[in-house]
Amino acid sequence: MFKPRHEIVKVEPRVAILVVSNSRFRMLIESSNIEDESGRKAYEIFKKNNIKVYNPIYIPNDEDIVRAYIKVLSKTFNANIIITIGGTGPSKRDRTVDAVSSICRELPGFGELFRRLSEERIGIHAIMSRAGAYICDECAVFCLPGSPDAVELAIERIIIPIMEHLLSEIFR
């Protein structure tokens, strides 16, 4: 087990979930009834681990809107971990990573590890994911694919195990 050589700064994680999906946003507008397994799964995993988590927010796949919500969630709602779900693929509609990377610094190791772990489950199709981790001021932003399995993999195998140390480094 990794042990840092310096003191760990204790920071309470405050997680916001941002589901970036034109179809889910349309469901919200048209009927206020959303079928969203991935956002619900993320919320439940954090709750099960006794981590403070806000209810998922649904927005369209638009770069300006994604950037605005990242800023609002971190500055106004004091989230220090933001999980975006959706918009990480190779399609021209997938704009989440472009939006986040335009305002944050990348932590490339997350995407590399996520794709390696994903390859064990789904094979070579893992290369189509642009999943990534970023630092925006005092907030870590994880951009995850919309698949419930991908969300579970990233949160349980990577994000929760590294969260305490990552927040300590951000606030150090």
C-alpha cells in the first residue's frame, strides 16, 4: 500500500454528479421522468461508501453549459469532486472532455488506467473512450463514459481509493 512521505491534509469529499446527455436532458424537460442508470449508480456507490454526494444534475452536451456547471458546482456548491457522465466518446457530439480540458489541468494517469482496466472487460473498444481526470482550482473533475459498467469501474476501482490522497494534494 502506498504511503505518502508527507502529512495528509484531511478534506471531506463533496461529490457532484453531472450527467451530460442530450437525451436525458430532453427526458427531464418533456416529462421530468428520467431513466438514468449511470447517474443513479454513481450516486448510490458514493452513498454506500458514506461519501457526501449531491443528487445528479442533467444538462445537454454543450461545451459552454458544461463549463458553466463545473464552475458553479465547485465555486457555489463547494463540490471538490465532480463526476461527469457522458460525452467522452469519439463522436462529434461528445463535447464533455473538450469543455473540461479547456478550463482545467489534466491528470493523464487516470485515463490511462481507466482504459487499461476497461480493456480487461470490453477489449479493444476501450480505446474509444476519452475518459479523463482534471484539476480545476480546488476541485477534481472526472469525465466518465455513460455506460453504467464504466461508471462503476471508475468510481469503485480508481476514484474512491485515490480520493483522500488526491484531495490532500489539491489542498496542500
